Amino acid sequence: MNPTRNGLAGALAALLFASLVLACGCGTTGHVTVLSFSSPNSKSGNEFKPDLEKLKKKYEDKGVVFKDINMNDPKNKGMVAQYHVTMDPTYIVLNAQGQVKEQFLGKPMSEMIESRISGLIPGKTPSATPGSMPTTTPVPPGTQEPAPTQTIPVTPSK
């Protein structure tokens, strides 16, 4: 075995993989990415477009990347399969490392998707919106969650 040949083959494979990731539009490492899977005739997708455009304008200067993917275009079948998209529309939020952090099936509430985007921007905390769920701190695996404390009112005796 030739170590130079193996190193060259590995480097070539890594370069090929990186170019494929970038070509699919999901290799925007370092940026929060919103993938919008929809078809041109999707009623829900078209209804959400104005909200999506507002989000694009609001977060364009914060480094958030928005990708519109036409589900009907044969060139996008690989991405549709990669993210297991079966519903039109589907919105997927990726963190800066390219990991799926949220998936919205159908038309989402604008506040929900915005809260998720803002929570993934470094140095930002998710904005609380009316009706949003409170955040909880996860309990590490193998530990027991502490029992909630309870205050019992005491009435002084006379």
C-alpha cells in the first residue's frame, strides 16, 4: 500500500464530498439556514411566502441563509430525500453546524419559526412570544429530576 496514494485518495474524496454538500445548498456552515421546501402550486406555501420574505429581510444582516427548494424540480430530489421531506410545504431550520434543529410541516406560525431562528443565532436568546411554551432545562441522562418544591401556608396559632 502506498501512503501517498491513500492520502491523495482521501483528500480527493473529502474535496468531492465538500463540493457535493455545497452544490446541494446545505453546506453553509457557520450560518443558521432555513430550507423552504415547496412546490409552485402549494396553497399553504404561497400563503406563507409574505411571512417568509419578512423573515428574510429581518435576518439577512444577521447571517441567516434562506434556501427555497422547488420540490417538483428533479434536480432537488436528492435534497428532498436527504431531509425526508414528504409534506408540501416543509420548512427546516439548520444550526450553524448544519444540524436539523426544527422541522415545520405545512404552514407554520411566523412567530414559531422566528423564535427558533433567533434562538440559534450566536449570542441571541429566543424571543418570548405570547402563547409560546416556557423553556426548560434538560435533565442529564441517568440523573433524577428534582421534585418540585411546594410552599405550604402556615397560619399562626392563637
